[in-house]
Amino acid sequence: MTNTKGFTVFARPSTATSTSPYKMYDPSTRIPSPPNSDDEQSIGSSSNENGAGIETPSGTVVSSTGTTDSSGPSGLPSAASSTTTVSSPPSEPDKPRSRHRIDFSRPQNIFAAESATDNADTTSPSSLWYILTTALLLAFHKEKLIAELWTYLTTSQDNTDDHLLTVARHIREATLKASTLVGFPRAINALLTLHRAIQSSHPSLHTTLQADSSLRSTPWLSRADKFTRGMALFERIYAHHTPRVVATMSSCSGGDLTHFAIQCIYGELLAESAIIGDLETGMLEFVCCLADGVAPQAKGHFFGSVNLGATNGQLRGAVLLAGELARQVGVPCAWLGEGEAADDQQEGKMVDEWKFLKRVM
């Protein structure tokens, strides 16, 4: 019996030919700071530009000359000082800080430039860069920026209704497919954000999109059919490693992980290719794992993307796109040794568990 350890899943390139109505947090709104403690108020009020005295929470008034007035409840001055001081007026509340908007043209151009280094007969789908960007925003916990991505796409490209419907469905489907990798609540928030953005900017498109029917509740696909298509995509990704991967998942979960992955995640969700095909789906899985800093799973989906037909330029572009977005939203790149990984590795250099990326970098 094969001795399986851990959860590391690797896939190598295959040589075989494949046939709430609740109000949610708005990141642009500054959360008020909690009130200062008595000590903090005393320290912070020890000086005043106009020389007026400041009354502390204990009732003691501190003047600009350093004398104090410890008058009690009766209002009588103490022996410590006979000077009369005036407390300063309350300060004005801080204005919310403006957040720098994301420049989506940079990741778009980076991905286009890297993809163009491939053979002339290989072209990336024009939607691939923003499909990956959608998944990355969720993985970086910046799902509210989906509204900014939508705005950028509606103002920088063909803005006909037919094209924008395609764009909206791509973002929606990418969010749904990323949900099992980045967290279902984040996908819900992203979908609601997109829904509201479209409703505000393009009401007629919003009406059309609301009339869409589910791709996954079709009566023409049985549970057995979905398991079959899920297993087919799973085998395309993991190729000759499939039996080992299935055995590992089954042994660590009593078989439930295997059933859930193939029947539900792949069969129900990821293998649906009417809007986003297998190549885009495989690369979406890769960038989600990359952004989340889970090297073993990123490695598996990196080679899985190769098995699905991803080129070196597309994979390199995906890594660089992820790095550019991370820089703009202010999150570390685990694959460069930033963040927690920086404790053991020199920042800016690829750590050992991410060396597989050197294949395309």
C-alpha cells in the first residue's frame, strides 16, 4: 500500500493528448477610533497651542505653565493654584482618508505583454486577464474592488451592450468558481458588489442579467453526468497523478473529500464551461492558491494549468499580474518571501517551496 503523507498535491505536465439585505463594510469609510483611556487623554492634552489650560477626566485643570487647579465638586480652588484657566474646545473629527484607486491598466498591460512572448499562433483570450484579476481580488480579501474593476472595463473597452453582458457574466462566473478557493462569504460579497455596480451604471444590463437562468440546474444533466464531467476535468488537471491524488484524499477523509471534490467542486461548479473554459478555470485555481500563499496546492494547479494548455507566457503573466495587484492593494507576495515568509527567507527572493515558478520566470 502506498504510504501517503500530508496533503501535498502535485501535477506534472502530461504527454498524453487530451480529447443580505444587511449593510456591509465599505472599505472607503474610515472606522472611528475607540475613545482614549484616561491616561491617553491626559498625556494627549498636556499641551495646547493657544496656551489655554486643559481639563483632565479627573477634574484637574492643567495650564500651559504647568500649574494645576484641582478644584473639587464645589468649584472651590485648591491651594495648589489660584489661577483661572479655560478648557480647550473639542477638536474637529478627522475627515475620512481617501483611498488610492487601483490602476487596472497596469496588470492588463503586464499580462498582455507576457502572453505576447509566446508563439504567434497562440493568443490568450481577451477576457483572461480580468478573469484572473477577479479571482485575485477575492483572494487578497479586496472583493469590494470588483466595482472598480467593472467601472474600468466599461470605460476602457468596447462598451456595446453585448460586450458588456459578456464581461459581466465572465466576472460573475469567475467569482463563483473562485468561491471554493477563497471563501464563500467573500464570493457572496463580490457578487453583491458587482450586482449593485451594474444596477447603478447600466440599469438595462442589470435587468437582462437578472433574467439569466442557472447554468447548473439544467434538467438535462443528471448527478451521474456531473460526476462524469467533474472526473474528466480532474483527470485533465492531474493526468497520470490522478489515482494517487484520489487515494490520498480518500484516505484522509473517509472518502468524503474525494466525493465532494469530484461531484460538487468539479462536477457541479468548475467543469461548467459555457462561460469560462477549462484553461481559464485551471489558471484561476492557480492564482487563487498563489495569492493565498499555499505553495503545495499552487504547484499542483501550476502544472495542472500546463496540462490544460497554458503557455509559459500566460503563466508568467499571471504571476506578474498577481504581484502588481498585490503591490497596489498593499498585501505581501508569499512567493517572493514577503510577509510571514520573510522571517526565514530574504525578502524579494523566491523561497524554496516556490521554486517551481522558475520554470516560467
